[in-house]
Amino acid sequence: MNDFFSKKHIRFAIAAILYILVVIWIGNYWLLFGLGIIFDLYITEKVNWTFWKKRNGKNSAFIEWLDALIFAVIAVTLINIFLFQNYRIPTPSMEKSLLVGDHLFVSKLAYGPRLPNTPIAFPFTQHTMPLTKGKSWSNLVIWPYKRLAGGGEVKNNDPIVFNFPAGDTVVVEEQATSYYEIVRRNASDLKMRDRFSGTALKPDNYYYQMSRKEIWEKYTVIYRPVDRRDNYVKRCIGIPGDTVMIRSGVLYVNGKVVPDNNTQQTTYVVGTNGTTINPKAFERLNISKSDQTMSGSAYMMPLTKANAEVISRFSNVTEVSPILERKGVYAPYIFPYSPVYGWNEDNYGPIWMPVKGMTVKLDTSNLCLYERIIDVYEENDLRVEGNTIYINNVAADSYTFKMGYYWMMGDNRHNSADSRYWGFVPEDHVVGTPKFIWLSLDKEAKGLNRIRWKRMFMKAR
């Protein structure tokens, strides 16, 4: 009886119970065979699972350090998959809510952690090896999408970290720009070339296919699975079932105006009487130098409504006006890239967020809204012949969604590459939500002044 209640049996019982709970959480009961390994680790000790070190006897200092490093890598990797992960804000798309240089504690438990699609990968890399610049994951093992139970569902206005949906295909030489944007831009150049040369213009699809061919021949183009795409952080504007619309910069969800939050920004033109504005005034308003563009006697910069009101009262300021695109002006870089809709970044929609299990009617006029969902995100074979749509070689006039979809936008409205530019965010791309800022570094400051002490451990909003 004493042997049964020995320390190693108690440790085994605790480890086994925790392991069984994790297996139940994951839902793959084949993993229960792992109890045999745990039993051997704690009880029978037949196999030296830590083969790099001696089970009995003293190990060298190098081996002890190696053992500690391996344990740390495994522990942090599991924490990053199931619990939380660090994320650094690289762009100003969420200013003033989240600043460039903020390091976020991103909770995976908030909406349930995803099991990795590519479990074999170099530790602590997203998609690129640190030195060789090659891909950091292996396609030897590919797991389907599976999300474990979490603390709740994505809600409107939540800040969300997600994998960039348009990041599935990447031009290695120009990774900062979406592959699809590069193809569209090149197609536009090809069409413009024909127009200037007097050549008869061809259908837009012709230029797109020619552009795609040129890009593949000229550059290195690679594919990235969902969990290896770049991480973005935006605010969730629309959840499955919502209808999103923008009119003259005012956002509506399900027909109701979404109030501006205190940190939301729009680009303004600030006119003066010919004199410059004291840089200290901008500094007091936390307007960074990189945001200030001056042309003649006018400035152009992203401002919150509060900052715009303060600046309008400066004695040498003659005008403070938001820069908004007019309704009906078609922006070809705006999703779904169709002049039929004629949308731009300030006048958009209405657009409906697809719901898992719901069916939508399809025709050639609205297919542009859903073709990427059908063809890429939900992996169907989609083609169009004349006015007939074929899905998996079957003529179709409707489609039933396999996942729910979200609409993400940055708080810095005119400096955010968001859903207006590349469309819906599938549920399998959602990583988690930032809970707080654990470190914030100002790239424009020096020394210890680089640390924004007031933002340390501030709740992410």
C-alpha cells in the first residue's frame, strides 16, 4: 500500500489526469495511447525518453543547458499554441488604440485555440527562417482546421489578431504587398499600355491572366497555409449575419450607426495662414512626426475627432476638414474590385457577412463577392463558362457556406489595409484577442525614452 502511494505514483496520477483532460479538450481519443509513455516516464522507466542525457550519473554542463533549452522550447511552443502568444504592432492601422511598437499579450483561450495546420515547424517563427530566409515549416504533416473550446465567441468591436486572408499566395520579392494587389496593379498597367498604344482593348479577365502569368515568370511565388500567413490586428466590425455599410465615412452595422470610439482616426487636411504649427503642439496631442505630411501651407494627417477640434482652435489654423471620397466614385483597389458595385473606402456596401450553414443565391453579378470564399477558403473547384457557374463541375445557382465570416477594419480608417481592400476573414483565420500591452517602444525616441511607461500593462481596447 505504501508503494502504491509513493511519490512517483502520485506524480503519475496527477500527470495522467491532466493529460486525459487535455485529450478530452482536444477531442482526439487516439492520444490516450500517450498514457503509456507517461506511465513509463513516471513508473516503469524502461525507455530513456530524454535520450540526449544520462538517466543515471552526472551530465556535463553543456548537456544540462541543452536539456533546459529543449524543455523551454517545448513548454513555450505549447503555451503559444494553447494559451497565449506575443504579437508586436508593426503598422499604424490601429492608432491611436494600439500604437506601432506595442507588444501585445494575445489570448488564444478567448475564442478557443486552433490546432496548427502545420505542426512541424522551426520554433517561434511565423513563416520564414531567421537566417536562410527559407520557409520555416514542413508540409510533411498537414492537419485540417480544428478549434478547441474557448471562453466565448467573437463579438462586435473586439480587437482581433488573425491570419491575413490574402496572404495565401506571396511574391517573395515584394512581401509587403498582397500578391493579388500586385497582379491587379500589373493588369491595370497592361491595359493602360494597350490604351495608349491604340491597341483594341480586351476583356479585363484577359489582362488579369496575362498579368498573373508575368508575375509567376518574373518573381518567386510561394503558397502559405492558414497558420503560416502574416498576423494582422484589426477591430471586428461585422460578425456572421451582420450587414456592414459605410456612407461618407460613417459606419453602419445592421442599419445602425456605429459610434466612433475615442481613438478612431480619419485623415484630415489642416490649412494654415501660411505659418507652420509648433511641433510641440503636435507632440502634446501625441501626433507622431511620421503622421505629418506638409504641402505648402497645409498639413495632411490622421486625427481623432478630439484632436481635430483642438487643432481647429489654433490661431493660425484656417481649416480642419476630413478627406473623404465621394459616393459613386469607383475605387478599383476596393473589394470586390467590380465597377458594378462602384464602392470606395468611404462609401461602401451594404455587404452581408456569410453564416455557416446558410445558403446564398449566386449569379455572375454577385459571384465576385463570394468567389474567393468558394474557391480558396472552402476549397472548391470554381469556374464560370458564359453565364453558368460551376462548383466542383456541377452547375450551381446557390452556395451553402461551410464557415462563418467576419469584417475587420482598422481604427486608423485611412491608413489601414483591412476588409475593405481584401474582403472577408474566415473563422479559421482567427488567432485570438489582445488582452493587454506588456511592452511599448517608441521608434522615434531614444534610450530609455523609447519605452512608453504609461502603456505598460494597459488593457488592449
